[in-house]
Amino acid sequence: MKPFPSIRISAIVAALAVAIPTAQAADASALPAPKALARLSVATEANQTYNRFIVTYRDGTSERSNRNNAVQNINAAIGRAGLGRATISSTGATIAPLQASYQRKLAIGADLIRTSRALNQSEANSLMRQIAADPAVAHVQPDFKMHAVRDIAAPADLQARAQAAMQAFTPDDPNYAQYQWDYWDATGGANTNNAWELADGTGVTVAVIDTGITQHPDLDLSLADEGYDFISDAYVSGRDTDDRAPGGWDLGDWTTTEPYLSDTTCVSADNPAEPSSWHGTHVAGTVAELTNNGIGMAGTAYNAKVLPLRALGHCGGYTSDIVDAIEWASGGHVEGVPDNTHVAQVINMSLGSGDACTANDATGVAVADALGRGTTVVVAAGNSGADVANFSPASCPGVIAVASSGITGKRAFYSNYGAGVTLAAPGGGIYANDASSGQQVNEGFVWSAINDGDTTPENPTYGGYAGTSQATPHVAGTVALMLSAAQAAGLAAPSPADIKNMLVGSARPFPVAEDHPIGAGIVDAAAAVNAALGNDSGNPDDGANAIALTNGVILPGQSAGYNGSILYSIVVPAGATTLNIRSLGGSGDTTLYVKAGSAPSADGSNADFVSAKPGNNEAVVIPKPQAATYYILLAAKKADTQVYNFTNVSVLAAYKP
């Protein structure tokens, strides 16, 4: 698997368009219903080839416990697929009969099988049909290779100015005020600066599954040697053998030299040749860059420990390696790897692929295992400007999927969206005012630690990227702050499900009408930490931050989680009649509280008008309204212990002048 790829600025337009291809298999519709209801994931990219497959055998079968039987089973499927005999290619060359070999047992219990040659899409689908037809098989899928989420690098002139500024400023975190809008800007930021009054991440470990980490004076590298390199393919890792290796160090992921340039499955229009991204270092900096140390910039949970796991290298990385990294990070056992002695309470994955994730997929199983161990999993939604439902692991059940917003609070034009997104976080809009084109500006990027080497690591520096990869560590860091605060207060650690509900319920409403759904709002680190501490936020605000409604104009796509609410306002002039306030559409259960002159209290007890019908279609009609500002609190229903929320609810306020 690749992280959602980092787009170099020189290839921004083309790369964004093809960051994570989603073309469906040409012959997918012809797949027969497999016997024994085995789940089969078809090869989804027509220009890809596959020579690695993840096969899950049912409990109690001989193949589950005996690798020789597993290989025999696959070779039988090869024969049934017509691939077990020698053939002649179009050039007249003899193609040897296909054979299977055993690679290893994954931590989830599935087996990794390799074929003696790469198969095209049609051949791969044919083989998987035959594998799935065996009653002993529960699930089969290609070992998809993915690429780092293609974030957008700040252009060279902005990078140079940032590095010059590093030398010009002194004392603590000299570039915080100039560059790190994502922490303090009242409109688009994550309100991290106010969270630091309550927590700093002490006692929490965040695993960053990515390209690894590099030496940097502004990073705590105390767990770098304790991490692990999970890449099990020498071509991808750059090491001499296929063996995994201790340490989470980034050796580089460049594709600008042979043999990568001649590999069309590695370098193509979809994945242009690029120097090393140092993607994992940048993400780690946003999670926990050292703060108040007089150097460079700040990090979200600056006293948390980052456990770097390398699963992405040259040409990306394999699903099987990322699955094992998820298991190991959360405390699971991985064959051939010493057990993790620094189990992570949070996993950050700024990576993905263009295929949907279900509970039965290898990644879905690993995520469920991590959640079951109490580890919260935070994932980038993706940079393809498409529905997150078609991307993995962002669509895996239980993850916190993060979209990207810019400094104005608007959805970044490249960000994935949809009902599967949990919330948004600052990721950078690239252009001034978060437009989809125009002038690139400092505040269009998220700035963090990085390295300046084109291939192997050289000098530590700082750099700007924009993408859901950058939005995600803001949320992972916020989770670390929440867990740290609860721990310091002597409270029980909230579960991953509790964490998700708290993030949704405490998210700040979007200051603009989003063009597509991107979750409950923008992550609010201070509010999330208060939620973890059980602090009652009281009145949602004094009305100053209410979303202004326009007479007769529907505001679509509003969402809030458990106990969440959104405050709106409308100015009603003298002489107006019949003020009609409505919520409609979407899903969930809402209550509408309306008050003239000031915002209703958080529980709505002082509201002038209330509508609390079942569902989301609430209505308040005021025949003779005052000349005043009316405040409208749309709240998730609060009753007994049931979890109520609402998603994509539209709001309308209209009066007759």
C-alpha cells in the first residue's frame, strides 16, 4: 500500500487527477457467485499486474494450519484457471506454467502467496475466482501496492523563504506565528493552542505507519530504533534482501533512478518519477514536533512519543506489510518480528488505495483487531476529490477518516468527501482563499519537519505540504492530547468509539457552506480535550461564532455527532412577518431551539421556541417576529443513553419583509 501520494508541485494538476486511480476491473461484472460465499476482491486497475495474493482460509481447514496444503490448494486453482500449462506469447516466447510459492503468514491469520510471474488483470481475476470457489477459502484479494497520499509540496520559492525565516527568527518555535496557522487561526485552524493549556500528549504513543522517520533536531527520536521496517520486498525497501529490519528509519522512497524508471508499474502518468518525499517525517512533525524549544516549529501533541513504522518505500508498499504494521503497532504478534514493547494508543495512516474496505478485507480485519485492543485508528480520506467510500483504509469500519480544509474552513479542492468522512482538519488549500487555482501562499500549506535529500537522507529542514496526509496528524495528535488529559486527571482512557464520538461532538461547525459533505466540522483540539475530561462546555457560544443564514436560502449538508450541535443566526428587520425556521433532509435525529437576542443554552432550556419531532424535519413558525437577531441551535437529540446524531441536514430561515 502507498500513503496517499505526495504530489510534487511540478506535477500538481496531473497528479491530483490521478492520485489514486479508481478504474474498475473490466471483467468485474462477469464474476460468478463464488462457492461457499468466499469474499473475493477483484483486481481494480487495468494497467497493473499482480504476483502476490492474500488468501484467508477458514478456521479448522488443513490449509489454515499447513502451508504445504495451502500452496497445493493454490496450484490446483492455477490448473482450474488454465494457467498451469506452458503457452506461447505474442512475440513467440515460451511462457512457463504458473506456479505458486508460500511467502508468510500474516498477523491476521491470512497467508501471502506469490506466483512465479506477474499476472495481468484478467489472469489475476480468473485465478482469484478459482481460489474463491474452494469451500476452504473465506477471502482472497490481491496484495495491492499503494502509494503515499499525493500531497502537494509548497513551491521552491515558498520553501526557500521558509528556510530563510528559520535563521532570522529567535526564541521559542520562531516560525510558529508566521507559518502555523493550522494551530491558531480562529476560522480554519484546529484550536490547538488553547488545548495546550490542558494537555501536551505526555504518556501517549502514536504509531506513524508511513515512509519512516529521519534525523531532525526538532523531533523526539527516542523510539526511532524501537520502531520497525515492515517492508518485506527488497525492491521496495532498497535493502539487499527481502527481510524486514528493526528500526523505523526512512531510507528514501525516490523513483528517479533505475530500476524504477523502467518499471511501468512504478513510474507512470499516474505515479510520476519523484525524489524522496520524507513523508513520514513531515507527518510525525505535525503529530508531535518538539515545542517551546527555541527551534523551528511546534507539534500538536508535542510531548507524545512517535513510534515510526516503515511500510512505504520505492514504488509504494504492499497491503500485506501495512496489515502487519497495524497489528504490531497495536500490540498484536507478527511472525518473525519481536513483539512491540511500546504499544500505540493511536495509529496515524496517511495512506490509501482506490478500493473499498470491508470488515472482511485484510486491512479491515487488522483495523478491527487494533480497535479491539483499544488503539484508535486515524486515516487520511484521500486527495482524489472523490467519494471516500471507494478508498481503503479510509472506508474501513471504525476508523476516523479525515478530510482536508483550508484556512477559510472550505473543503480543499482535492480532498475526498462523503458520508464516510468523520471530520475535517487543516490540510491546506494551496491557493489564496482556498481557491482551486491562482496564487500559492504560505497559508495554503501545512509546515513541518522534513529532509532536503533527493534520494537518501541529507540535511534536516522544514517544508510545506498540503493534503489529507497533513490533516490526519492534526487529528491523531488531538487524540493523543485527549488521552493524555484523561490520564493526568486519573480518568479511565476513553475507548476508540468514545474518542470518535467526542471528536464529532466537539468539532467546530464549518464557517462556510461546504460543496460536499466532509464530516461533522473542523477538529477543535481544545473542545475535544474538554470532552475527554468531561467538562461541560455550557452555552455553545455567545452568538459571535454563529453561522449567518440568508433569508430564504437553504444551507445544506450540516452534521454533528453525539451531543453535538450547530448554532445559526438570522437578522430579522422591523416589519417582517412569518419567520419560518426549518431543518430538513439528511439522517439522524435533531431538536431545534430558537431564541431572540441571544444564543440558547446548550441544553435548550431557555429557548423561546422548540421543535423536537422524531427525525430531522423540525419546524418553528413565528407569525410576528421581533426586530432582532434570532439564534437557532440545531442539536443532536439528547435522551436516555441512546447515541443520537445527525448528518447532512439542511437548514432554512425565511421571513416575509
